[in-house]
Amino acid sequence: MIFSVGARPDLLVSCREPRVINNAEAHDACLTDILQLAQQRVVIVSPWVSLFRLRESGILSTMQQAVERDISVELYTDYRFNSFTNHRFDEEKNAQFKACCTELTAHGIAVRVVNKVHSKLLMADNNFICIGSYNWASAQRQGEYKNFETSLLYSGELKDEIHIQLTSLQERIRRDFSPDVA
């Protein structure tokens, strides 16, 4: 089924020239810039999360620095993608996921575990939203599984658009998940 979506001149008014971002290096540079420039809040939506990838890329350190500047850093990630393999609950994968959530939380990063989210978004304050294919918290940055990724970064007054995204995400939060609960 295809839904008709009307023109979005509001996005073009607030951001006349969306920036195209390609490849892992450019995405990581964008995320680093956003974390360094943010004044209040950064929200990352990544279906998968990998502590190893966040460390390897230096993103975890940059997230921590933002938290130390009193910036709210939130990560929305999907429960099933991080806890299931081939549609079956995977105890080892779930244990790694819980450990990852525990460590991120210990660093002051608010982890929001959600149901059925495959979106890849980056939002900051009410001024930036990046939408695309890049898994911000888990992408392979080198080797044979490094993919070509593309996103669009919009900047300007995006309060309404960001509010719509956050409302949808908050409706999907798993209230029963914490690092200590399955």
C-alpha cells in the first residue's frame, strides 16, 4: 500500500539546503559535530546498539563529553533487534544488550528501549534532524560489512517535526525493560 504524502514546504523553509551525508566517516563526523554543538539535547535512534562500535568509533567518548557539559543524550534502540536471532530470543545476545545498556546508563546516557523501531534518526535541540539509513550506534565502519549509507541533515526550526518523531518513539517505549529485567 502506498500512502500519498503532500509536499513538505515547511521543511524547505526551515532548511533550504539539506545536507547529504554519505559513508560511515561522514556520518560519524556529523554525529560528533552535533554532540559538540548541542545546547540542550541530542536524541539518537538506532535499531541496533553495539558498545564495541561506539567505543571503536570514538562516539562513546564524544557522548560522554556532551553529558559532562550537561547535554541530555538519549539513545532509542529496538528490543527485538538487540535480543533476538532469527526470530528467537537469544540469551547471549540479550545479556550483551543488557550489559551495553547498563554501561551507557552509567555514563549518563539515557537508553530508551522501544518496540518495532527500524528508523535511523539523529535529532538535536529543536534545530537538527538527520534521517537516513545509517545505524548510528552499531554500523560497521570498516571491512567487508561496511555499507554505503546515505542520510539527509536538515537544520533550522524543526520543533514540530522533532516533536512528532519523539511522540511516536515514546509511545513504543518498553516500560518493562531495564538492564536488570528481561
